[in-house]
Amino acid sequence: MFHTVICDMLGIRYPILQGAMQGGGGPELVAAVGDAGGLGVLPSFGGTAEDLRNNILAVRARTDRPFAVNIMPMGPGFTESRVEVCIEMGVRIVTTGRADPGEVIVRRLKEAGVTVISVIPTVEHARRMVAEGVDAVVASGTEAGGHVGRVATLPLVPMVVDAVDVPVLAAGGIGDGRGFLAAFALGAVGVQIGTRFMATAESAMNRWGVETLQRMRETDTVVTKAMTGATVRCIATPELLAYEKAREQGAPEAALNALMRAARATKPRHNPEDRRQYAAGQVAGMIDDVPTAAALIERIVRDAAELAERMPAIARK
């Protein structure tokens, strides 16, 4: 019922991409999403080029299904090094983050036979990436976790669909069958889901993070520049809230820098109580369980199909 052009383009069963998540989306989750019929996506930010090579090998040791690598353009050196790893390792699908990697980077990937999908926050950005040669775009609304723009998913997706001639996927605020089905009504051919996959059995998120997601309300995220200098939607920890309050009150730069360091400070990654500043979207407010990735995907598709069949009756109420 939900087989679309993006399924054929990527060689997947369901038009569901797992968003790249630093600290949450490791090889085990990427492989599990692929085995369940979606497209798992490895993050490349937050580790070395060698870490990326090892993670690619780890995914391939777990599954023979397609997967992608996400490249967040964090400057020419970082971007070029991750592109070289992807080409060297024979990665067939690359997604790019909410910044423009540049036409030269897109062309290098395309010349190597890589399918390129760009995550974009505005219509203008979508048009630019299509002009540079990407194969599809993910219209990602401000509800999403991670780097975000200012336009919500509901208006962004149809405007991008109308503006470009490549397949468009929807992201931001999607975590169940209702959001999945709504994306098609907006004109998308699939979805990218990040935060909901962080609370799955295969997620690399630690115990504190997973338990926090299950307690969160829709208001328990904050958009802040404290983490990367750009706007990032994160779990609203006390450290981030203190930084934002001080910023709004006009605190001096020295005080803000101290609060920023406190917000970025982490304990060792293996510590189950590590309260690192995880990116998370507003969809966290609907998370109350920790299924396997396969169970989550099957639930989303099943619920969307059942809802689609009931739509005429619902419309008459």
C-alpha cells in the first residue's frame, strides 16, 4: 500500500528513513532498521574518519540490506574527509545535513554512483540542492530534533513538493502511523524519523536518555545555539535552560561561555547516567515504550493502513 518511488530508488520495502542521530543511531540500529524494511542511516559527526569506517564495517557485518551515511557539512575538511570514506568504502546512499555541502561535493558523490538525499529546512534550500544534482530531499520542519530551521513540517512539505521535481520526504514531528499517513497527504513519498527510533531496543542511547524520552512532554525540548553555534532542538536539560535564560537576560559573553561549557560537558559515554545533551524532537511527548525497530516500523505501517481504510468513516463523523 505504501510502496513509493523512494522504495525503488533506495531498494527498501517501506518508505521510512531513520534519521542520523549522534549518540543514538549506531550500527545495531542502522542494521535493524534495514532488516525491517526501512533505510538505516549512520551519523558521521562526532567521531573520526576511522570511526566511520569501522561503523560501516559493523553495519555490513550485521545486514546485507541497503543503508546510508549522513554527512553534516561542518566545514570543507570534515565534509571532504567523510565523502572520501564513503566513496572508498563503496557506500551507495548518502544523506546530507541541514547545510549545503556544495555542488562540488554533490558532483563527486554522484560521479561515484552514490544516491544523494539532502535534508533541507526551507524551499530555497530545496531548490538549491536540486540544482546541485541531489536525487531527493527531506523537508524537515522545526519540530524535529537536531539542527532545525524555523518552518513547521505541515506548511513546509507541500511547499517543497510544489517547488521541486525530485521525490520529497517529510520529517519533523513524525513518530507513529498517523504522522506517516499525514506525510502522504502533504505530497511526500515517505518519511524520515529520528527521535522515535532513539527509544528502541537497538538504539545506542543510554539508559538516562531512553528513560527521559519516555517521561517527556511535548514542551520538554529547547532550541538552542549552545551546542554547535547553530539552532539545535535538544532535550531541555537544566544546563541548557540555564544558558537560554542567561542569554535572554543579556548575560555577558564570559558568563554565557561558562554556561555553554557546562551544557556541553559529558561523562564517559558508557556511563548509564550520562546526561549528555541529546538532540530530540517534539515527538518525544508521544513516546511511552521501547519496542524493537522492526516492531516499531510494522506498527507504523499497520496503523497507517488501518487509518487510511477508516478515513471515509472518520470524515463523516
